[in-house]
Amino acid sequence: MTPFRTSYWHIEPVWVFYLLAAVAVVVFLFGLFAHVSVWVRGIRRQTLPFSWRGISNLFLDGFLGRRIFKGDIAAGTMHLLILWGFLGLFVGTVLISVDYWVYHFLKGAFYIWYSAGLEILGLMLTAGLIWSLIRRYLQRVPRLERRFEDLAVVVFLLLVVLSGFAVEGLRLAAQRQEWARWSFVGHWLSLLWVHPQGALAAYPYLWWVHAFLSLGLIAFIPYCKLFHILAAPTSIYLENQPPQAIPVETRSPDDEVFSYRDMIFFDACTRCGRCVEVCPSTGAGEPFSPRDFIVWARENLLRKYHPLNYFTWLTRWANHRHTSEQGFDPQKIWHCTTCRACLDVCPVYVATQDAIRQARSKIIEEGIQVPSLLTQTLKNLYKYDNPWEATKKKRAQWSQDLEIPDFSETEEAEGLCYFVGCTTSMDIRAQKLARSFAWILKHVQIPFGTLGKREPCCGDIARRAGEDGLFEKQMEDCVELFDRYRIREVVTSSPHCFNTLQNEYPAFQALKPPEEQANFQVRHYTQLLRELVKVGSLWFENPLHVTVTYHDPCYLGRYNQVFDAPREVITAIPGVTLVEMAHNRANSLCCGGGGDRVWQENLDADVKMAEIRIREAEATGAEILITACPLCLIMLEDARKTTSLEHTLQVMDLNEFVQMALSLEHIPGEQSVRRR
Amino acid sequence: MNIVVCVKQVPEVTDAELEINREGTEILKEDLEFDINEWDNYAVEEAVLIKEAHGGKVTVVTLGDEDCEDVLRTALAMGADEAIRIDEQGFEFSDAAGIAQGLYHAVRDVPFDLLLTGAQGSDDGWAQVGLTLAELLGISYASLVVGVEIGEGTITVHRELESNTQEKVEMPLPAALTIQTGINNPRYVSIMGIQKVRRIEIKETGSKELGLSEAEIGSQGSSVASQKLSLPPVGEGAEILTGSLDEICEKTAQIIRDKGGVM
Ligand code: SF4
Ligand code: SF4
């Protein structure tokens, strides 16, 4: 006899099943509709072209779980077991319907393979689910939460598979078909039933239980964290869409501050906690965690735009319920240093730092809850073009005795424009790095100049605070100045200026007619130094026997992938030994200066982020900690004092280090050491 | 509760190196940044807070040139509803009384329950305009207000007195208050906020429209006239130390030691 599949064997009345299925689908669709009605409220100013890159990411990150494996192979494997098991069983079930309704093909050898395949998928799913419970409740992996939902979802899924196996076992026990052993799990279970009659009697009941659970699961998906099944692939697909620029002028008061992508990202979040693990703010014991923010934002948006808001009493009830809960305090968003570590590890590309920026822009727009020191900073930025209450005149004071050409006093700039930046220009400690850089440029005889006291703020500080109107104004000032003095080549001291000029400006410039768009190239000084080393104009005669370590600034490393340039410059100096800290490159730990934290009231917990970082540097045994950002320099220099490491560890900007190496006295003995 | 707030645009002087023209009649303004007078900023915030709690309308008034529209826009962005600018032509040499005359003529037809001004201006520092204006309007007033409670047809205000004491006064409405800094936390005005109010029309008026004669305002109507401006001479005993940071520290320490500060 050819093996074949029997559907609805001994199940009566079948229409009840269809009715239930219809109800489940309606409940599912309504839940989906609720999420989508939030998504469409998000601000959107871009068309979504079809993207092959998106599709390939979908395959790699979605189907193969590339980012889940990153740094946690156990989690990756567990998730793949569940994902493939779930997807496979889903497809298997769809095939049954096709077989029943459209074309009967589940027979013969194919059916045998099909049965065996489904057994394996079921086992994978079961194993994955049990493993997930072990990780959460026995191993107690620290980043995982143990809320009711976390347990309920897994148990629910587990009940669905296990009841599936049980139903199969009963059916096989009753049918006793010769091909049953291919459904090996069901077959093994069927052996528990000695009497086919008993099995047949129990079978319909268990069938209904399984049907009920399975349909319930479908209906339940949009209402629990399983919704990531739909939102995560969407978010992964959207990940590489270019950033949207939404000029303040084009915003209307009813526009949501979050973009449609933020909203999809929020829905994709599975609360896996990887972001919490890497967040420097959470790590330093501050009352902030990216996951809490994401969950808060998601719940708020869902409540705000829920289709059931049509019924006002429901809204009132929901709001009431919410206010009685302990939620996330929106004031906490000022803790985020926008270091981007969370995005780097998030399996579904949730860009918390961007969403935080949007949320800040709301607070800035309302104006009432802006932290008072930040209010002062922003006012200063508007008036003086720098975050300190200092007249513009002071901006060029660091270079008074250096005879650097001031491009703003010429007709046309000749050579490289050194964009010094606010912090580097005005902070006494950071000014030293500017002086070193100018010294190096003179040493290698590269013609350069600055914009003197007319150099504006690039807009980074306003941008991080969410004061987008000010950012746009400062961007226009910058672009206009570059244009007026025909500046084509810009080099910055600060990774923050570099990132703003390089990555934030273009989207806004693209909105202008081509002839009005900015036309300059920007590099960070580390890139320039590396190039000078490469072409041979920067070389070091004398060895410097010292062990150093390098701190990757977030906006240089994670934001712009500049990891090698500074390291190549350091190692080009003979005699220098470069050792790495526990957290380095993409994994670097933020110094705590980003995200406008330096211009706010004290947000620190008992230990400062910079102190944690400097301890890591100390642990390497290095004598000098080198960095390439004025903010990192200030923060780490401070931490060095508060941790009493003044005598063990020096903090230097790469420019200062290079200048030191170039200024070494020639010691004949040393040379011969090298030759040997 | 309808509220009128009188505001003024002033130069920022905290960190500026002020220069006076050769004739000694004017402070050079090219390098200065302008902003709303700090006390007035608190007054606007207070008005908006009262409006948010009790309803009504807030009207802001300023006397100044076209650039002073900026302070009106700032006030509108904070939540004021209407704005009036009295052109400064004719008022150039007015003293506090002349300015109060201008404001009086502009606000007397605006129905209001409360009139707020800053306690003083950070530039001239007269601290007279608000009170003179209240006299002209013939309404009760209180100065240096650090707290306002709205009652039925009355208000209770807290006034700041010397050595950390406060006076609590009940007053009938309408009333005029001059607001002291620290009474509230003025909100941040973002560029987005200013964008949003850019379409609100600012009512323009001037000494002519208000029917003010030269005898009432300007140098003729003033009893105070500026003679000459000069920077205060560097006082006796003040010494500006020069040199590197280390040298300055060394010298400072020496001075303290010489004067017997450290034994
Ligand atoms: S934001 Fe990303 S990393 Fe953080 S909990 Fe959600 S899914 Fe995990
Ligand atoms: S950007 Fe950095 S500080 Fe901000 S939430 Fe992410 S990990 Fe935390």
C-alpha cells in the first residue's frame, strides 16, 4: 500500500475547526493592524526602493541568525533550533492544507520523507525551547529577564509541539499503518498505547486540544514578544536604508518625532538584553538601560495610536492602568552617551541612540523639561557658536603665537582647512592637541589654515541634544563659510565634528539643488596622519621605548570604522609597543563624554564611565593611554586624577604623542640598538 | 486671566569686553550678542504658567527697533499669544518715565488683569519702568515678586526682602508686578519652537500712532540725561597678573603670603 496522509481523520464537525481558524486569523490580523497603524504614524520622507542588500541581510541575519551568533554561539544555536523548527513546522502545516484542498501529493516516498522531516523539525523546536528555558531559569544568563511573558511564550510553544507529538502518537496507535515508523517520534509514542480502541477514543479530544493551542498561538503572536517574528525581518530589511533628513521647516506640529523605522525597530526588539550588557551607562550603575527605553517607547506609541483609541473609555482605562505602573522616566534619556555600542550588538539593528535623539528633540521642542545646564549650553551655542559662555573672539586664542593663516581673512583658502572644533579651541587641556597638530603639519610642511574666530560649531552638540533647528542653522553657517572661502579639504580634531560633517550633513545637503550643495571632503586627523606615514612624509628617526594602549573614540571607531589608522600611526614609531585593552575596536567602552553629557549636570553614578575605562587601561600595564578625541582626552585626564593614577599612567592625544616622538633628541646608542 | 508682559532686548554683557565710542555717548554694539532681558524672561514664563493653569491670553509688548522682534518671537514661542512692538523712534533719549509713557499708551487699551515686567533691565538697571507704568495705569503694584498665587479677583504675591526674608501681600486685580529672577524655571526656546510661531503677526505701533508728543518722551520729556560714558578706572590695589599659568599661580601665592593670608 502506498503511504498517504489522512486529514481530519475521525474529526467531526470539521466546520468548527474552520470557524476557530477564522477567529484566530481575525484576532491575529487585528493585532497586526494595531502595530501597522503605529508604524504608519512614524515620520517618513523617503521612498523605499527594493534592496538586494536588504534581502541578503534578511537571509543572513534573519534565516541564518548571523547577529545572534555574534558573541554568543549558544544563543545563536538555540535560536536557530527554534526558528528553523518553527518555520519548518509552519511550512509543513501549510503543505497539509495544500494537499487537502489543492492537490493531493503527500503520498508515497515523498510522504515518508515529509513525515520524517517533520519529526526532526519538531524535535529541533522542542530542544531549542527547552534549552531556552535552561538558559533563562537554570543558567540564569544575566542579560535575560524572567517576566511572566518570557515563561508563558515558551511554555505555550512547547505545549503546541508536545501536543502535536501526542496527537500523532494516538493516531498512529489507532491506525497502525506500516509506514508509521518513519514518523519516529509519533511511532515511539504510539507504542505506549496497547489498545488501538482506547487510542481512537482519546484521539479526537487531543486533536482538538492541539488545534486549539495552535490556533491560539497564531492569534497570540501580535500580542506578545513573538511579534518579532514579523517585525524583526522588517527591521533587518530596512536596516541599510539611508538615513532620512527631516528639516525642521517641513515638520508639522502633529508629526510624530519617531520615524517609521524607529517604530518598526521598537517592535522588533525581543528584550534579549544584549544592549543592556554593553551599555556603558547601565554598566556604570546609572539608572538607565537602553532596553527599558525601547520598551517604554514602544508601549507609549502603541497606546497613543492604538486603533481601539476610537473607544475613549478604553483609552482612559489603559492610561489609568499605565499611570499606576512604574514606568521608565523620560528624563533618563539624557544618560545615553550615544556611543552606539547597543546598535552594534543588537540582533535586529535597534538604533537606540537615534531613537533617543528623536525623543530628546521632543523634550527640546516642548522646552519645559530640558535640563537647566543643557538649556544654558544650547543658548550659548546659539549666541556664541560654542557651548561655553565665551565670546567668539576667544576661539582663536590657542593659536595666537603660532602664525597660522586665517582663511576667513583671505579671498580664497589655499590648502587644507583645519576645523578645530569648539572643545579643542576652548578647553585648556584640549588646546594642547591642536597645538601639537599644527606643529606636526608644519613639521611635514603641509600648507594649512583655520577659520580663526569665525569658525562656527559644526552642529554636533545641538544635534545630539535633539535641537535640530540649531543644528541646521549651524550646518548652513559651516557650509556657507566653506563655500565662501572655497574650502575643499577639511580635517578635524574631533571625531564628533568629523562624523557630523561626514555623515549628518549629506542627507540634508541632498535636499538642495545640486549647485547649492556642499562640496568639500572631510577627514579625521588620524586618517591624515596615517596617509602621511604611508607616503613617507611622516617618519620617526628615533625610537621611543614605551608601552602604550589606544582608546577608540566611539565616533571614530564604531561610527566611522576608523580602527586601524591611529594604530598604524602609533606602531610606525620605532620602539613603541601597543597593547590592547579588554574592550577595543568595535567593542570599545565609551569614556562618557558623548551625547552631550559633558554639558550637563552630573549624571554619573558612584563610578564614572571614564574611571572604568582608565582602570582597563591601567590593567594593560601601559605607560601611556592614547586617544584621538578632545572629549575622550578631557574625560580620561579627569579620571586619571580621580583614580590617583597620575604617576602610573599618562593620557595623551595621538597628536601629542606623535609630536613627542618627532621631537626626540637623537641618541646615538639607541640607533645602534635598532640596527642590531 | 489676561496678562500683559513688557519685555526688553538687551546686550549680553557677562563675558563681553565693552568698548565705548570716542565721544563717550554710546557703548559699541557690533560685537555684542542680544537676547531677552533675563528678568523679563522669568516674567514671560510666569505669565505663560498662569495662563496654562487658569486660561486667558498673554500679550507681550516691547519698545525697540526691528531687531527686537526676536525677543517677541521668543516670548511667543514660550506660549504668549499676541505681540506688540513700539518703534523706538522718538524714544532714543527717553528715561524710565518716557519709556513707561510709551508702554502706557500701548497697553491701556488692552484688557488685562495682570501686568508683568522684569524687576529691572540688565543693561541700564533702573528698575523703574514697571512701577512708573503701574502708577500711570493707576493700579496696585508689587516689586521683586518671587511667587504668585491666583485667587478670586485677587492675587497673593511673595516679595523678596533683604536678608532672606519674604513678604506676602494680597492685592486686588488688576495689578502690576515686577518679577524677580528665580521665581520659576524659564523653558528652553528651540528654533523649532520659533519656527512654529513665525506666522503670528506682530502689531507695530510708534510714538505718532500712540499720540505721544516730544514733551512726553525723548530728551525733552526726560528728567534724566546721560552726560558721558566711561569705563571704570582700574582701581587702586588691583593688579593684573601676567605670565604662564604656573607663574600666575606662583605670584598669587606670593601675594597671599605677603598679605599674611597663609601663616
Ligand atoms: S534593543 Fe536589540 S539588543 Fe536591546 S533588548 Fe532589544 S533586541 Fe535586544
Ligand atoms: S548608545 Fe551607548 S549609552 Fe546610549 S543606550 Fe546605546 S549603549 Fe547605552
